[in-house]
Amino acid sequence: MQIPVGITLLGVAVMISALAVVYSRHESRKLFVELQSLQEQRDEMNVDWGRLQLEQSTWTTHGRVADTARERLNMVVPETKSIRILKY
């Protein structure tokens, strides 16, 4: 008994379609895993960014700059009589 050509072609088409669905699902899962990984990386970077902003604001406070100038560079606030204003 011979299988009609139409049935054979239909079977081949069904197999190709099934393989395409499997491939599509696999790619979808792979991309979803990558998306989750990138979102975790983004969240970690946001935490680091916040920490760095806080650190920068700490380093640039007026009191910290003034203390560092006094301690490390031996700078002092000049007396009023020694201040000169230049106009150009």
C-alpha cells in the first residue's frame, strides 16, 4: 500500500512546523534569560550609581574641602586687611 503524495507532504510540513515552534520557543527562553540577566545588572549599577553620588557629595562638602585645605595644604583664611580686590 502506497501513501499518497499529499499525505507525505503534509507530514513533512507538520514536522517542519513542529521544529520551527521548538526553535522559536528555545530562542524565546534564551532571550528571556538574557533579559533577566541584564535587568539584574542594571539594578546593581543603579545601586552603585547611588552609592557613588553619595560618596561624591560627601567629598565635596564645604567643610571637608576647608578641612583638607587647612590640614594638608596649610591654608588659612586671610585676614580682612590682606584681601585685595582687583578690577579689570
